[in-house]
Amino acid sequence: MITSLRNPHIQAARKLAKRTVRDATREFLVEGANGVGQALESGAPLTILFVQGLDDGFPDLTRQAQARGVQVLTVSDVVMEAISSTTTPPGIVAISRFVDRDPVALLKEPLTLAVVLAGVRDPGNAGTIVRSCAAAGVEGIFLGDTTVDIYNPKVVRATAGALFTLPFSRKVEIPWVLTELGNLDLYRVAADPAGETDYDQVDFRRRTALVLGNEAWGVPAELASAVDARVSIPMSKSVESLNVGMAATVLLFEAARQRRASR
């Protein structure tokens, strides 16, 4: 059992809390049984698995990891607490290599429903959106440079492993990708509380790219000419707006509903 925080594997894992280190090493932390399980099931490039305590509480995940040649290290409670970014350590943490796709390659995929994140800053919102995208059948996500890093530990946890189930690109130039999506005949729909069209009046059966902006000011004004429609979600006057994670979920499941009904 590893009990020393000076162990090189432990020191490397602790440094992955910093984006600069993640970008330099192209590795990130996956915390908890759900995330690790999804990573193993999807064939993600895990390199090390840390399991807390002598009494392995995750035998199935440990066996799967070992069968794939992943190094498994048993660590003390203190070490697990130091590795994990959570208040209550999950007992199992892995290191994975980056799994994002090149945006040019992703644009060549047969996208019928895509999502573009232009300035989503809150890790919880970003993780919720990724999870909803996976559940609603989105085929690709493009994250702009002003959006929170998808490999941020809080985002990774909030996705509950969903970032391993669908393709995404990060640090994308939003004006460029919106132009490219338009050239591919995707209908670019921006979520906007002041939008002129109610969300359930949009034909989401067509090839669509849903554009989601910052929590405070929405889709940047300079992108107005790069979208085809701005849609809103009608709600009680006592509520000004939904947070972007909730709004994205409503819009994505309306798209999924329409697509199911048209089959």
C-alpha cells in the first residue's frame, strides 16, 4: 500500500488539478466508480488506477483495469484524500489520457445533432450539458476556449462518465466552427431568453447545431450573424431564466422527442 505523498505517481496525480499541467501531460483525473466504470467500458486510455485501502471495495473495476493492462495501486486513506479533489474521497481514482477529437475530423462525422459551447464557465453546468448530450443522442460537442475546461475535475465528475461516450473537441474557435457547421447545412440554433421563437416551435428533426452561451450574458453578440435562429423557453413571469445546464437539457430532450416521434 502506498502511504507516502512523495511517491512520484501520487505527486503526478495531485498536479493534474491544474489546467496547465493537464495540457502539458495530456492527462486528467477520473474520480468515482461511475466515471471509472464508463471509462473502462468505453476503452478509454487509462494509465493508472488508485484504489483506497487494503479491502478492495471495487473488485470488478479492479479486475477490468488489470485485464486491460492498467497499473493498479492501493493507497492509504490519507493519500486518496490528497489525490481526490472532492471533500469526501470516492475511494477510486484513475488517470486517463485525453480523449478529445480534432475539430476538423469531428466535422467530417455524420452529425445530425451537435452542440456548441460558447463561454459556459460553470463546471456544474458544463458537466450537466455533456451528460444531457449523451442522453439525448448528440453526436458531437464543440467547446470554445472561453468555456471551462472539460477536463477540470469538477466537470469530469459532473458528466458522470458521459465524456467517454460521445465525441467532443475543445479549444475550438467558435466563429469558425459555426461557419463550418453552416456550410454543412446544420441549422444553427442559439438558446436566448429573449429569443423570438419558442423552443417547441423549432423543427429539431432537421440537422441542428444547438449553441449555448455564457450563464450571465448568453451567446456573445458578435456571433449573432453566425446563427440561424434564437430560441427561448416560455416560463412563469416569476422566473427570469433557467441556468444554461437546465435550459440545454430542455432543448436537447425536445429535439430527442421530435426525432423519436418522426420515426
